Amino acid sequence: MPKDIVGRGWSFPIAINPQGGLSLTDENSEIVQAIRIILMTAPGQRVMRPTFGCRLHELVFAPNNVATATLAQRYVEEALKMWEPRINVV
């Protein structure tokens, strides 16, 4: 993937680098961190973007069965397709 699409961003969690500035991520680690943020955010948590996130939190106390696993897969696929255009969800 071209670097201009992947980009750079603040590290998550936000950290200070040895020079005293904000730590930045690059290339693939930026995408990994973006995916982590999407999956760890429940819809409604962000006031200015209420639909951002993944519905995985709804399954925390669901039974451990095939139906729940199927729902989890669907929720992850939907969230990543919606919020992370730099990846292909397969």
C-alpha cells in the first residue's frame, strides 16, 4: 500500500518521545492502532461521532456459542469496512 494512503499519526496510547514531543506511528503500526481503536470503542462513546466504533461490547455477556461468534465476526467486519478504508476486510 502506498505510504501516502497509510500515513502517520499519534501513537495510541499517546506517549512522549525522547525529544519531548508526541510519539508518532508510521506505516502499518498506524493501521494496527486504528483497528484497535475502532474495535475498543462502543458506538455512542464519541459525542461528536456517535456511530463510530464496533458493537462487540454488546456480546460481552452473551453465551459462548456459534451464534455469538457469527455476530462478533459480522460486527467486526461491519465496523472495519465503515471506519478503516485503508484495509480490505476478507
